[in-house]
Amino acid sequence: MRLGETVTFGGSGLDRAGALREGAAALWPRAGVIALWRGRVLLDGAGRLVRLAPGHALAGDPATAIFLGEPETPVFAQDLSAWEPETAIAPQGFMDTQVQRHPDLDPDWGFHELRAVMAALTPREAELAATARALMEWHRTHGFCAACGAASVVILAGWQRSCPACGAQHFPRTDPVVIMLITHDNRLLLGRNGNWPEGMYSLLAGFIEPGETVESAVRREVHEESGVRVGRVDYLTSQPWPFPASLMLGCRGEALSEEITLDPNELQDAIWVTREELLSAFAGTHPKIKPSRKGAIAQFIMSHWLSDTLD
């Protein structure tokens, strides 16, 4: 797909400078530091990703920061999740638009849920924010060695954990997920999870299992969830999805059958929609289907299907 890397969190050309990670602390004096609080990214009043000066009180110490790259103007990320606000916001549903302010920052600045702002960020800002969020979540949930259970330590500027007890080395995890545009003539297969907001439908998706190809995962997931059989499968594009640690592999599949047999444990509903119906949903005029979330790969793929620009 020629336009594949224009997807949100896609390839912005970030130089991750992997060779500099071991000595990244030397880059700190000329760095910019992006800050996250419990997965939320710090934006200024104009909705831009804030880069704190390394001397700022909240920039912290390079020993606890993650080096994201760009050696000419180094960028680090600092996790401020230990901060306890006097009045803390609580996570709020599927689309959380709340903003957490910090008393030591400009009053117009705040921490935003990344899913709520991802489509408004520049490609570079989005890639930096997604990388930082994914790594911070991995560190939060992988503090102990999977081989012996001892506490592990962070090395290589946040890109690896090492076990001092048994010597095992641990690297950030990314889980591959297939998400598929399944078509039959002029129609597209959509499904909805019962936990989603009313009217939200999207492409079917599922995790790839061990020993499984991408193509096999597409066919298996679609059949398990909807009963529809799929023939030819083609890869379209991918999207890093740091909620918490997935790589969405966008594919297109040709349906060999039309009858839908739902697995109620997977989907609440599944329907076939025409291009005209999907266009109505995107415009907000469909009586049943609400507009899809901007920034997600499902919306990206469906919009290109509508405009006939998948190739």
C-alpha cells in the first residue's frame, strides 16, 4: 500500500540512534524531554507535544529517562506516573478527553489520553509519543525476570532489562495483531464488541497465535468470530498500537461466504455494509453506524477503501 506509512504512529523517519543508547546520558545536556503521566502525554495549549529542557524540574534524571532517538537534537522520555495530584482524574470510558494539569507547568499545558489526541499530532510527535508510551508500559509490567523471578534493572537507556541474579536479558515486547478488511463484491464486513460505545462498528481483528502465518490468522479470526470463510489475503500496512503493546497488521481478505454466524464471546454483532452505507457512516448520517475513530488503522484502511486507494 503506497500510502501505508501515513497511518497515525507510522513512519515519520525518526532516527532511533540505537548505537548511541549505551552512552545516551552524554546527550542529555542538549536534549528535549517529553513527559508522560500514567500513559498520558504532555501537550501545550496548542495541542503540541511538549519538550522540556533537561534542566526543568520535571525532566528528571537521565538515569531514569528513555532515549527515543534523533542524535542531532536528542529526545528522551520521562515517566512521571509516581506524581500524585491533589485532585487526580480517573480513567473514563472508551474516549477519555480529560486533561490532568500539573502545578509546576504552564497552566495551559496538560496530560492527555493519547487515543484522544493521536490524530491531531504531527507524524513525528505521534511516533515519539507512541514509542514512549509502549516502552513505559513494558517497564511497568516487566520489572521481574521471567527466568528466575528476581528484580531486573533497566539498561541501554530504557531499551533492555537485565537480571543481575541469573544474567537473563529481556527486550520490549510487541504483540502482532491482524486487522482485516473483508470484502465481498461491494460490501464490507464490520463487527462490534459489546463493550464499545453504541453505534461503533469496526474491522474484525485478533492476535496472531504461535506458529501461525499472518494469512492463516486472518482466515481463522474471521471464521471464529463471524463464521465467514476467507480466501485470498493480502497485506496492506501496519500501525504500532501502544495500548499497551501491539503491532496492528492491516490486511485485505476476499470472502468466500456471506452467511454470518456470530461467536457471542467475541462479537455482539456483525454486518455487511455497502460502500454507500460506509460513506454515510463516515459522514455521521447512518442510522445505525457511528463514524469510526480517527487515527486508528481501521478508519485509515476503510477510508482508503472508500476512495479506492488501497493499492
